Amino acid sequence: MKTETDQTQIEHIIQTLKQDLPILFERDISYDIYSQDILFKDPISRFKGKFNYRIIFWTLRFHGQLFFTELYFDLHDVYQSEENIILADWTVRGTLRLPWKAKIFFNGQSCYRLTEEKLIYEHIDTWDRKPSEILRQFFRKGM
């Protein structure tokens, strides 16, 4: 049964995600909404634990600044789809530091599952195309 406190915590998580996700390539996110043993999985990687989760975001920022002249995480929506599930719909787009200024673009969805204490214990990303199709964008001139 959902209590008022649970719903308040879920709303806090949604607001935190709405604030953090659009700037994840620019600065660090908040980690107080995640459990210590959070599991992260996307089409190319899988990590467990809050320390590793923090490293994922540091790596995204580092590589984003190193390899891209522009890189954006466009957040379209964050919403509660079920009692202990929050979904975020987004697009990543950017321009690589290559002479031909290759563009990258793909859509995705993040599924966040919550513990009974209303902390995120699982973050699974799905993408609208295969990693190899995203990589091929690097070799095309301006899209």
C-alpha cells in the first residue's frame, strides 16, 4: 500500500531526475536517491554498486568533453509508470571532435526500480537502435 510519505519520496526522485539528467554531461548528479547496491545496465555495460555508478557518470562527462564539441541529454519526460517504477524518456545528441563533425543521435528510455524504502536499486537503459548503429554515425559526415 502506498503511503503519503512514499508518494512524497517518489515525487522527490522524479524531481531529482528532472534536474540531474539534462546536465549529466556537464556536472555530477545527486546520489542520495540511489541504493548502495544499485544495478546499472545498458546495451553495452553492466555495473553494480553506488561507487561504480558514480564512476559511470564521471566517465560520461570525461569522454563527453574529450570527444565531443557539443553533447546534449534531452530529457523528454520522467514519470511513475507503476507503484515502484519510474521511467525517463530521452535523446542523446552531439557533434564529435572530428574534421567532418560527425553527429550522434539516439533515443532511449531509463527504467528505475525502487526498493520498499523508495530508493532506486536498478537503472536499466534501452536504446532505439543497436550500439553498432550508433557507432556507425561517427563515420558519417553531418547528418
